Amino acid sequence: MTDIFDRRKRSEIMSRIRGRDTEPEMVVRRIAHGLGFRFRLHRRDLPGSPDLVFPKHRAVIMIHGCFWHRHRGCKYASTPKTRVQFWEEKFEGNVVRDRRNDEALHELGWRVMVIWECETKDHDSVAERIVDYLGADAHTDGGGQ
């Protein structure tokens, strides 16, 4: 199947894909903040510049796009029909980099949680996972961080 856009238009579309402040990331940030947790964003001194960093809890949350980070079994993790080898190499590189960053964070004493883009549709579930991960003390200790 050929692309419905010409190369220039496809390039323009792909150039608008952001790595920060994405909609899934904003959803998770609003939920965590609403629960009373305070965090830092994209700390460049940590491997992989985690999306949300909770220093008090020595924990990070990575929000992964299902397509780019290959969420297994997810309908959004499809592979384009054109340039298949290119895409497979690109995706494999992303997965290897994610694994390497997670291991480096663990070695530095950080806990890592991944929230997938498709999971951000269910706000209650995300809130429950964050509370389970960080603990329920956000409301009792003066607002978290």
C-alpha cells in the first residue's frame, strides 16, 4: 500500500511529532498533580530524561507512545507498510534505548514505571497505578514533593 501523502507532506507531518508535552504526558501530569504529587520534568541529568521525576520517592514515570516504543499487543503499535526494514530498525533501536535507560536508572537507585499512551484513556486506572506506585501519602504530607 502506498502512502496517501507525498514525501514532502509526510515529512511535514512527521516533523510535528513531539517528544515532550504530548497529550498522554499532559494527562499523566494533570492526574499526578491532582493527586497531590509534585515532580520535576525531563531531568536531563538522568538517563533517558524521564518524563516525570519524583525525587522524594526516588521514582520516575516514563510515558511511552505505543507506536514509537512498541507496546506489545496494542493496536496502536502497527508497522507501516512502506520501508518496513527502516521502521523495524528504528523501532528496535527505540526499544533497546528504553531498556538501556531503565537499567541505568535502576543502577542509580531509581524506580521506573512506564505508562503507555493507550492506558492514558482511563484516567481512574492511571490515578490508581500512580498511587500504588508512589504511595498514598501525597495528601497527608503537605502535598507530596
